[in-house]
Amino acid sequence: MNRTEFIVAIAAILFVAFILGWFAHWLISRFTRVSQSDVGELDKLAQSLHEAEETRDQAIAYLQQREAEMSNQMAQTEAELRAAMDGLRDARHEAEELRAYIERANKAK
């Protein structure tokens, strides 16, 4: 094999390798290509996810607002209960004092 034949053989091998590489690349890109309908479906899913996140954020904000309102209402109710219990305690104490006064007044007669 002389020098010219060797160069032609190497060129042919490199050309065949190039063609095989190009064909492999074309095959891979053909199988992994995303179709337009898939892109549309992904856009719909992304939009649905965005809407779901907005709904979740609104629900969280509403629940935080309701929790704050309920905590405030519970604090007010507890304050009213404490005031009522203090008033009841004072009324019982006053009633006991009046009973004791009446018993002393009846004994004195």
C-alpha cells in the first residue's frame, strides 16, 4: 500500500465515521425532540400550577387572617370571662357579708 492509497483509505474511514456520527446525532435528536402538542401541554400544566399556587397563597392568607380574628375573639372572650368571674366573686363576697350582717342584726334583736 503506497502513500496515496493510505491517505484515501484514511479519508474514507474518517468520512464513514463522520456520516455515522451525523446519523447517530440525527437519530437521537429525532427521538428526543419535543412535539408542539407536548409543549402546549407543558404550558397548560405550568399555567395550572401557577393558578394552584395562587389559590394556595390566597387560602394561606385567608387562614392566617381567620386565625388572627379567632385569636383576638378568644382573647376578648377570655377577658370577658375573667371580668364576669371577678364580678361573681365580688357579688358572692358581698352576699356573704350581707348574710353575716343580717345574722348579727337578728342576734342583736
